[in-house]
Amino acid sequence: MHAYVALPVASSFLKHNIFDVVSSGKSIFDVIEEKQANPGYFNIALKMFESLGWITKHDDACYEVTNLCPSDNASISKIVTTYSVPFEEYIGREAVTTDLYLNQLDFSKLQDLLPTYDSHKDSLSSLNYLSNGAILLPLLYFLKQASKTNSRDFEMLDSRSKNCIYQFLFKNEVVLKADGRFIESDFSDLGQALWDSVDNAGVTLSYRPLLAKIEQLLFYDSKNVFSEIGKEAHIDRELNVIGSGAQHGVFFKGFIDHIADYLAMKEVDNLQIVDMGCGDGTLLKSCYDSIDRKQKKEKRVALIGVDLNKEAISVAHKTLEKVPHHLCVGNINNPQRVLTHLEQQLAASITI
């Protein structure tokens, strides 16, 4: 995820010769003025490169460039062109094949641009690592989402695409051999860990539209990156909501335990669980699944999801479609409106 965010920012900095100007000893205020950069976003980018070890701060206003910082933007800029491919739009569309997505990436040629990554030699801040990671993250996410059975045999791929991807995964130590005929048993420990956790990358990947326009954000009219009317232009909100739900799973246990304790202590005949800012509805679904069948029937458990974002409501409806639920658009800054709505819909209910 670090790679996916860092690479387009690095390409933009290299295109505008920022690292060269910084290495000349000029103060960062002079650099911003000279390059007509947007100070807020520009300083955030500097902090990122400082955390990567590409630059170091030696006084309040000046930085030094380290040997980790790349000097050539040729290959990086070509890799960053893949950010214009809306991979998220290919997920879940029956009429779109995985091979079409790979063709959009021009994946076979893309591999020739990628430097070889060696985990024994390359640091996590090296260009080799970041270049490969920026491609590996959306590819693995896409493959997992496109796999209907959630299996690693990549049954959706034809043999040519499968071998091409397998070579790439092998170079990045995700699989143990370069032959893709028996992929299910060939994942390395690293590959298995990535496959199991890649759903958590949805939030980062949802900012693909923003990262594709990062140069605009840093050096030109940043307002053009954001849409004030209609659908958000800088983010895929549905992907963001789904990714957020995946990330939050580990934090749900405490609340779910609280639900169980509440039901054990209280005489409840009619229970509605309300989640303000429900996102994709995962917390509500997790709570419902944790209650045994007998209690669900006795307590007449129902779920209520409230969220300001209409796309989140749409995703939550899919998550909760097989369980009793009610969803509404609401803002935590206007709780009375939400309460009035719930009173109208769920009179005489018990809420927690």
C-alpha cells in the first residue's frame, strides 16, 4: 500500500525536478515558490519521502537528498500510467474478462519496465520494491475479487495470461516456482499472507482516481481534482466502503462481545441494533451472525444502518440482504433528524 501511494507522487516530483532543486540547498519555501506548488499537499509529500528515507531534514527549512532517491523518471512514469486504468470497474462485471483488464494494463510490456526485486538486497524504500508493489497490490486485489470461489488457482484466466501473471508473482516471491500449472499449492508464506489480507487494501486502492491526478493536486489547481457536485471524482466510494469494512473486522470483536453480554443480562423482546455510520454494514452483519438462532427468534432482532453516503447505503443493502434490516441516510451532526426517522419507522422499539 505504501508503494501504491508513493510511486505516482515520486513520478510527479521527478517530472518537476523537485529533488534536484531540494539538493541544491534551497529552503523549502523557495522551492514551493519556484515550482508554484500547493504548499499543503507539497509538504505532506515531503513528509512521505522523509519517512521513506529519500530525503532528510537538516534544519527547519532545508532537506538533503539521500542515495535511495531515484534520479530517472522514465520507467516510473510509464508504470504510473496504469493508474488511469479503472481496475475497480472490472470487478463483478460478468461481461468483462480478466484478460481484457490485463490487456488494458498492457501487462506483458509492463513487466519489462519493472526492475527485479531482491528481498535480500533491496530495502522496503527502494525503487525496485516500490515499482513492483505498485503493480502487485491492485493486481492481487483484482484477482482475488474476480475469483468467484476465492481460490488461488485463478480459474478465470486463460493459460497465456496465467503464465504471464505467474512469472510476475514468482519474481516478487509470491509463488515458489515460475510454472503456473499448479498455483493452488505454490504460494509462498509471503504470498499466502498477501492473499489473505489484500481485502484490507480496498481503502488505499479506492484513491486510484486521486493518485492518477496527483500532479494536478501538487502543482496546479487542486480544486479540479475534487468534485463538489454529483459523484465524488477523487475516490471510488463503494470500494472505499468495502475496504473499510474489511479493515474494521479486527475491531468488531469487543462490540460483538458487548451484544452477547447485553442479551444475557436483559429481558429483551424486540431488539434493534443501530449503527450510525454503518459503512458497508459489516459490523451489523457480524453482530447478527454472532447471535444464535433461538435468540434471534425470541428477541426479534433487526438491524438498522445509518450513513451519510448513499453509495455506502447501497453496499450495506447487499451485505444485509439476507437478514432483517432497515437502512436510511443520516448525518451524525443532525441526530434529531435520524431519531425522528427511526421513531416513525420503528415505533416502540428497544435500541442499543
